[in-house]
Amino acid sequence: MNLVGITINHHTANVELREALHLNRDEIIEFIKTAKKSILNEGFVLSTCNRTEIFGYPKEGKLDFNNISDELMKFKPVENITAKHFEKYFSCGAVKHIFKVASGIDSLVIGDSQILGQMKESFEIAEDMNFVGSVMKRVFDTAVKVGKRSIKETEIGEGAVSVSYAAVQVVEKIFADITTKNALVIGAGETGELAAVHLRDKGINSIAVTNRSLDKAERLAEKIHGEVIPFNQFTEHLHKFDIVISATSSPDYLITKNDIKIDMKKRRGAPICLMDIAVPRDIDPSVKDIDFVFYNDIDSLKVIVDQNMKKREGEIPKVHEIILEELIGFFGWYNTLEVVPTIKTLRSFFDEISNDELEKIKHKVTDEDFAKVEDMTKRLVGRLLHNPTIKLRELAETGTHTQETINNTLVLKEFFGLNGKIDEEQ
């Protein structure tokens, strides 16, 4: 199997190099056009924030990994990228790597649920570009199956593995139904945005954003269909919110113990959940001494993240079992590709002989006798070919005796002179 591939990812290069080599959708389309002309007959290109990968079948069977990396770096020149930044894969190793990526166990964050969707998109682009043959299509389909099985049959994607998501999960445990609650997110940076998006996705009743930069607050509020509160006034509005998640870079506390005391009087004892995911902290930790105040900071949330990550790591062997099962199934199918033409040509060979012999007696016997002889001949040929056909298929599909399959196929071709006939048919 001449499938080859290269990847630059979080194992091999720092984030600056990965970002510099990232290909957007339009660039992937243009690169595929170039690759089809010069280096690959078929394949696909995957590019995310953590990896850029190119896999395919080389033109004229030239298994030269450097051709692919050279073409990529020519297409998108990046300083300081060298051959050492690329991992290289061939044949079974290439298919296994693709399956690992689809399952999420090769991601920077183990069990990353986004990677399967990104792979599907890369597959769709390749198909739209007529860059996919029957074998590559089977690789795609099986990779998607591996990803879906990993999600369904294991807990590789369970539990929060980001502080932002952990904060939202803790909130869900504190409040039985957050769809009736109102939330305030302080800070519109990456961490605050993630928390806001998670709250929105969980169906929070309403959400507000405040940030020193009004433009950033407005952009985030638009994204999550929320409202904006002026940063210099947000403490006056704290009593309106059941959930407050703070993620700024402020060097000082933004919310003091006294702020929360005033807030709780206005709330008349209704509980409030404060999630401080900033470093340094935005909320005075002594607020946890106030009745009906639930407070967590980044350290307590990180404990949850670490525990969930260990759980995901414990699921990796289960995912490997799924990958092995699908690899066996895939190569069982692939091995039949060599056998099927041989079986087909062998049957054609015997049919030609029987037809020739039948033609010789066709006008020497009655139609009724000829029909009997013809029927007997077909049954005889079928019985003669039954065992070798079944045996070859079994060996190919199980993949356990690959060399035996190859040897038996070669023997059949040699004994019956099928090589030329197979070439003609193909």
C-alpha cells in the first residue's frame, strides 16, 4: 500500500511554526490543485491550529516524503521550518495515524471533539476537488467510523479539560437548572469568551458581558446574543446575576468582599456563584465566608480539569482497541483488492474454455441434450472453482496470512497464465 503522509504538529513544532504553516480553506484548495499536478494522484490536506497534514498516493509510485514537504514549504514559505519538524508515515502506519487523529487521542487536548469535524471538512474538500479514489474514500469512511466509535463507546471526550468549561460544569452542579439563571462574564479575552460560549450552549436564561475595551465586549455580546454592561458600572449590577465568571488580567481585585456583602443584601439571600478563572485573581477569595456565596478560583477548578484529564488518559487503551479493530477490517478489505481481479479472471478463463468446448458439440447433439451438457458444464466449473475462490477470499479478508494469500494468488496466475489477461481487463 503506497499511502504516504507528513505532519507537522504539537509534537514536532512550537505554536509559532504551526500557526505560520496553517492553511485556510482557500489555501488548501489551491495546494490540492498544485499537488495533483506534481506529486499526488489523490489524498487530502488537514490543517488546524495544532497540525498541518498531507496524505496521499504519490504519482508514479514514487515514495519520496521530501517531495510533499518541499512542495508544501514552496507553497507557503516559513522561516526556520526544517525536515526535523515533520513526522513521516507510510502504508499501515499512515492509516493508523489518520485513525488516531480522528479518535482525538493524538490531539493536544486528549479527546478533542473538534478534530473529527475538522477531518470531515478536509475529506469533503478533497472529494469536491476530485482528489479521492476508492481506497482513499475507504480510509476516510473508516476514520470517521473510528471517531464516532471512540465518542460513543469510550469516555475519551467526557469531563471538562479547560478551566472555562470546568467553571460552567461546576455552575451546573450548584444550580439544578441554569436555564432560569442570569450570568455576567467579566473579561472578553479568550478565556472569558470560552466561558460565555459554554454558558450560551448550556441554555443560560440571559448573559451579559463587561470588559475594559468596549469594542471587545460588544463583539462578544453579539456572538453570544447577550448585552453589554459598562466596565466602570458592573459592580452596581452584580445583584442581578446568579452567576459571575471573571477572567481578566487585572493586577488587583475587581470584586471585593464588601461588594458581595452589598450584593447579597440586594439579593435577599438568593445564592450566587462566583467563578474566578483569572491569574492573578479578580475576586477577593474571602467572599467564600459569606453565606449563600459559592466561590471557586482557578486552583480548585484546575483540580477538576486534572482529574478529568487523567480519566481521559485512562480511556486511551480502549480507543487503541477500536483503532486496531478498524485497521484489521480496513486491511481485510484492502487485501481483497488484489484477490478479486484474480478470481474474476480465473472464472472468465474457465468459462472461455467451457464455451469453446460447448461450441464444438453444439451442432452435433439435440438442443435438449446440449442444454443438459451446458448445465452440467457450468456446475462442474462452479464446483472446481469453489474451494480456491473461498480460500482466497477468507485469507484476504482475515488478513492473517497475507503472504500466503499473495503466494496462492501468484501460483494461480502462473499455473493458468492469467497475468496478461488481468492486465488486459484492468
